[in-house]
Amino acid sequence: MVRLESELILSNLRIISIFYLIFATELCNGEFKRPPPGRMILTRHTKPGSYPQQVHISAVGTDHIRVSWITTDKHVPSIVEYGTDSGTYDVTATGEQTSYRYFSYVSGKIHHVKIGPLLPDMVYYYRCGGVGDEFSDLGQTEWTASTLHHVNQSDYDMLLLPGDLSYADTQQPLWDSFGRFVEQYSSKRPWMVTQGNHEVEASPILHDLRPFTAYNSRWLMPYQESGSTSNLYYSFDVAGAIHVIMLGSYTNFDSNSTQYKWLVSDLAKVDRTQTPWLIVLLHVPWYNTNLAHQGEGESMRKAMEDLLYKARVDVVFSGHVHAYERFTRIYNNKADQCGPVYITIGDGGNREGLALQFQKDHKSAHLSLFHEASFGHGRLKVINGSSAHWSWHRNDDSVSTVRDELWLESLSSSSACHVGSHFVAYAADYEL
Ligand SMILES: *[C@@H]1O[C@H](CO)[C@@H](O)[C@H](O)[C@H]1NC(C)=O
Ligand SMILES: *[C@@H]1O[C@H](CO)[C@@H](O)[C@H](O)[C@H]1NC(C)=O
Ligand SMILES: *[C@@H]1O[C@H](CO)[C@@H](O)[C@H](O)[C@H]1NC(C)=O
Ligand SMILES: [Fe+2]
């Protein structure tokens, strides 16, 4: 059994045990006044074109990090120099670059460079493209900015975002502005993301403009490393004890789809005696008693719920609905001790300013244990192979207030749920 105590260091990122699930909502429940809609923070790039901007990092495997950034200058090499002493870089890694067009918009050069292997519990300093600022601290520095101010108040290792990132909604310069806005956080801790409806950006006019063009170019996630053929769904292990699966709500998910087949094979690879925690993130919630987006996740639930249930997934997190809602363990619309806990942590959307209504007479209302429409973020702290603490922090108070919390017991520790055997039998039946 894996021990996950704070002295156990398994990756370059201290112990990766706390996830932040970030979202911001504009909802009102009658008391909370949302910030003025349409308030948008635009950031400009004022430095030379060769200067790295929009730097963000993501985890690749257990001891590598992908560094991504953009330059307006097309001739900057895709290199990252790094080391464990500030200003002294003993290693140089080379990667790849891409760019894309969206109508008249042409993106800058988007660089992706994988660095590592990195030593555990070590602060690394790195510089992108041979020029510009040094970024530090893939491991230790705390976050520092105001929108995510509350997240700054305790240490954490990785940030997970269940979709709807920039709200660029086809206005490509807003992607750049978003990248610059989050850089002070996303250059310090890995950001692992999945896509929402605001990332689709398909064009009804230009049919060769594929959906998710900007998202896939800018937010390259470790899909190849997880045996997936699409950046829209992938998985990774955290601290050797948590397997995280990111699913795509806006790509095919029926039982003939490549996503479904990939999910079956990915779940079959998880050995719960080694990796006791299994969590899933997706954008559109399968269980939701809120009036907003009612029923939207139903076809995906019907297609995939069986898989997650048989694999004994511990928790399913989703976004999309601008509110917080936590359900009991569920399978097929009924409480079930071997089903996942479903948690909606609504996404960031300062434009869609409708008040939220939870439906008391919704058929799932008796399964919904807590809900509130407010700004907030969640933290999942994995203590050991069987125990984790989940808390939801409301951000609309001057101090972050814990509004909901719960101790979770991994299904891998449950003798009643026969973890492993169920899914293995299922996957064997399924032609992999
Ligand atoms: C973040 O936390 C650190 C350490 O607690 C503190 O020094 C810093 O002022 C905080 N930054 C912000 C913006 O709250
Ligand atoms: C999968 O493909 C088979 C064979 O083409 C078809 O009969 C079946 O209806 C498809 N299933 C779904 C869920 O689309
Ligand atoms: C895991 O942590 C919980 C909470 O601290 C503790 O009660 C439990 O005994 C621990 N279990 C193991 C197997 O270490
Ligand atoms: Fe959404």
C-alpha cells in the first residue's frame, strides 16, 4: 500500500497531494452580490517579441514537466534552460513549436518543451527561449495574486481545472490576455486542464477550422503519454497514489468512440493496490439539480457511468454549472456505496449572470447533500491510501470560508465493493 505522508516525496513537486479545483461564479443566492458582469482583466504584452509570455507548466509522467510559452517573434528557439540554482542552468532541453490561424488572427509561436527527469522535493529555476525572466520553483512557491488570493493561503501541489478557461469565445486575443493573466500562477504549479464549451470555438463558416484549435495548440496536455490519441482526454498519476482521468464532454463518448475505448483501456491499467485513488474530471455534470444546464450531461452519463462505476471511481468532479453541489455516492440515479461521489464546482463565467435555482423537486434532490451558489474553490488533500479530505472554500467572504467539507474513504479500501475484479472482468469482455 502506498503511504502518502508529507515526508514521502515521490515526484519533483513535493508530495502532490492537494488539488485545487478552481472556479469562479457569478451566482447570487439573494445575499451574495456578484461582481459586475463583463468585468474583464485585459493584460498586454509590453516586452520585446522574443520575450516569453503566457508561461505555464503541466505535469508529464511522474518526474517530467512540460513548459509552454508564446513568443510573437517567430525565430525564438524552443529551448528551456534549467537548474537547481537561480541563474545557473546546467541543463538545456529542446522541444517543439506550433502556431495556428483563426480567421484573420495568427497566433504567436507556441512553444512546448518537456524537461526532466527532475529530482524530488527540489526547487528548479528555468528560463524559456534563452532570454527574459527566470521562472522559479516548480515546487515550493506559494501563489501570489488577487483573484486566486484565497488559493494562496495554503500550500498545494497541482491545480486542476474542469474546463472553461479563458472565455475567449473565438476572440483569440483574449486567449493571450488570459495566458498572461494566469502566468504568475501557472508558471509555478502544474495546471492540468480539461475543456469546456467555451473552448470549442468551431466555426460554422470555415469548415476546415477544427474545434478546439486554440485550446489544443495552447494547452497541450500529456495525452500521448497516457496512450490517448486526443488532447481532449488523457490521464496521469499524481504522487504515485492518485490516478486522475480527464474526460471530454464535447467529443464523442458513445461506446464506439475512441474516447470510450481509450477509457476502458486506461481504467484497466490502474492497479488500485498501487494507486488507491481514482478520480475523474469532466466539464458537464452528470448529476445536477440546478436549473442551469439541466440534463445536458445525461447522454454522456448513460454512455459512460457503467465504466466509472465498475472501475470504482472515487470521485467525479465537474464544472459548467455556476454553483457548488455535492452528491452522495451514486450509481444509476440511486444511492450506492460503491459509486463515485459527484461534485460540481461550477466554472468561471463572469458573463452569464443568471441567478441560480436549485430544484427542490428534482428527481435527484434526495441524493444532493449540499449546494450553494457562490464563488469558491475546492481542495482535495490525500492523506494516505484510504483517507482524503475534501473542502470547498467560498471566496466571496474577505477570508476564504470552508462551507463544505468531508472525509472520503477510497473505494479501494472497501471490502464490500470488490475493487479491481469487477472492472477487470468487464474489460476482458470488452474487445480492447
Ligand atoms: C501569499 O501568501 C504568502 C505567504 O503566506 C504571503 O506572504 C503573501 O503576501 C500572499 N500573497 C497574497 C497576494 O495574498
Ligand atoms: C456502434 O456501432 C455498431 C456497429 O456499427 C452499431 O450497431 C451500434 O448502434 C453503435 N453504437 C452506438 C452507441 O452508437
Ligand atoms: C489514513 O489517515 C487517516 C486520517 O489521518 C487515519 O485515520 C488512518 O488510520 C490512516 N490509514 C492508514 C492505513 O494509514
Ligand atoms: Fe461550461
